[in-house]
Amino acid sequence: MLRPWPAEDGALVRLRLVGGRVSPASLSALGEVARRYGDGDVHLTGRANLQLRGLPSGPDGALPAEVVEAVEATGLLPSRTHELARNLMVSPQTGLAGGRANLRPVATDLDERLRAAPDLAALPGRFLFVLDDGRGDLLDRTADLGLVALSARLAQLRVGSRRWGDVVPLTKAAQFLVVLAQRFLVAAGTGPDAPWHVDELALPLSEPFPLGGEAPAPSGPLPHGPVPGGLHVAAPDGVLDPDLVTRLASYERELVVTPWRGVLVPDPEETR
């Protein structure tokens, strides 16, 4: 957040979400920040995060303090030091419908452990954790680290986009992923030529294992419209304009930004 990207229409900043989850209040507040300081819209990213565009910046490229304070007030910037490292993509319907396990607690645990480890603030901004709850919706996504749920209690670790690691208890999965992330930093080293991704390392981070036979096949993207567990609202061109932000916030329940230019609105009975 504190390192905006320069663009033709002004500074651009990304707000990382834990598995795409965002409260209506935070989304509404972010929409107000976009209206006051940016281009008026809230933008979705392909990693199920949020983005603001057209923001002002000073000669050094930094955002004005009042903009940073306004974003912090939304509750979407829990850590200034670790913001770039918090890239966690999770099956959007997890805990709502389908899947082999509810990965929401795992994602929350992982985010907390990332923010609690000072060294992990050095993870590259494009480093991505991908957690598939066993339905296969994220199995074909490029990843640095992650997992796929094999059952309600077990998951197989993902170590890079093409390699698989050991099978571990879901209750300890976040701990294993943090250790692997720390190993990555040691293996990558520092300097302008340091790798940004696990796939770029010369040697594997851990002993490779074949993908378990219980693993699902890739299932493809979540369609827009009514889906098990809720309503997947399309965001045309990945943009939430002020009217769409107001509509989504009116549902008054936690929303889930998806990697497919949409926002999942859970059924009321699924949020009790």
C-alpha cells in the first residue's frame, strides 16, 4: 500500500484481502476514498484483491498522508510493513458451499503468521499463496506456495506451480507454509537478480511428492449469477462503480471478491 505504482491516470495502490473477504462497511468506505481521492471506482484484480486508481502522489511518488490515513480507516490495511507480502488466494465458496474443507480458518491463520514474522515482510510483491479447498477451482492457477485439501482434515502442500509437497494436517498447514516461505527468502537471497518466484529457484524448496490420488481435477472459473452458497455478481471489466459498491454494501454481510471479475454475495443462511 505504501509503495504506489505510477500510472498514466495517477498513482495505483492494491489492498490485499484474506481470501477475497471484505466487509460491506470496508467496501463502502473504500468507495468513498475512491470518490474523494481517486477515479471514483473500486477495481478488482485477478488475484481477488482490490485496487484504487487515479490517486495523487508527491514528487517522491508517495501518497499524501491524508490518503494513507483514509485507506487505513477502512480497515483494509492491517500492516504497513507486510502489505506487499499478503497475497492469499482462496477458493471463494469455501465455508459456504461444497469443497472438502473450510479453508477460511487456514487463510486467517496464514495471514496472521505472515504478519507476525518480521523476515516475511521481504517477500516479493508478486509472491502468491493459493489455497484450493478440494473443489479444483484454483488448482490450475500459477502459485508460489499453497495447498489443496484432500479431506476435511488433510491437505497436500503446493511448492511452486508444478511441484507438490507433503501431506499435512490442515490445522498445521499455515505453519508449514510460513516455514517454506522463509526457506524461499534464504534460497532466493538479495540483490537485483534475486528470484521473485519459487519456480525460478535453481533447487526445489522441499522434497517433491506426486499429487495425491484424492486430489480433484481443475474445475474452472465460478460462473456469474446464482451459484451454490450465494450470488456471484459480475463486475464489468473488473470495475465496481459507485452504484455497484452501494448495491453490494446493501447486502449487509461479508462479501468475497473472486479472481473472475466478480463478488460473491453469500446466501443469508450461510452467514449465520
